[in-house]
Amino acid sequence: MNNQLYNLVNLEWEYKDILKKGLILNQKITTELNKYQIINILNQFNNDIITLDEIVIWANIIEFNDFIKYEDTLNILNDIICELANPDINWYLTKARAQDIINELNRWKIILG
């Protein structure tokens, strides 16, 4: 499993373990997802480093965790994560679609940073 995906899975479990132990009372742990992380994951998919199944797992972890925030205010990243997490509803990711998403994210450099 890819290091970035592995780290995200571990972050989820560490977060849950901390909450279970009661070490966090009124603090929120958050991490921010940015367009470069999505581009990195999609490039790894296009280069056959990670599989479609790994992308779906990664995107589902992001989609269903409140502690992961998005850097944009237009919900572009949220829409992309939703698409990647739900291939049965949207469509299965292809290398061509992954490149389209990368190109779309690169066009949004002014808004997303």
C-alpha cells in the first residue's frame, strides 16, 4: 500500500484511538487536503504505482472523516473526492479521466493556490 494512503489510514486509527482514550476533550484534530495531494495520487494511478481499489479506499477515508478539511471554498476538491470514492455511482476511474482531473486542478491554481 502506498505510503500516503498508509499514513492516512494510520492517521484515522490514531485519531480514533486518541478519542477512545479520552485524551482530547474539546480540541478538534484537523488535517487539510489540498489539490497537490489529489494530483499526486492520480499521477501514481496513471503511473501504475497504485490501483483503482487503493484510490477508492483513500477517497472513502477522506470523504467520511470530519477531521479532514479541504483547502478550497468552491467544493471542487470535495466533488473530486466524491467522484473517486463512489465509482459505482459516478464511473470507474480511467487514466484518461485521472488526467482530466489533474488538468482541471492545474487550471484552478489561482483559486486553490
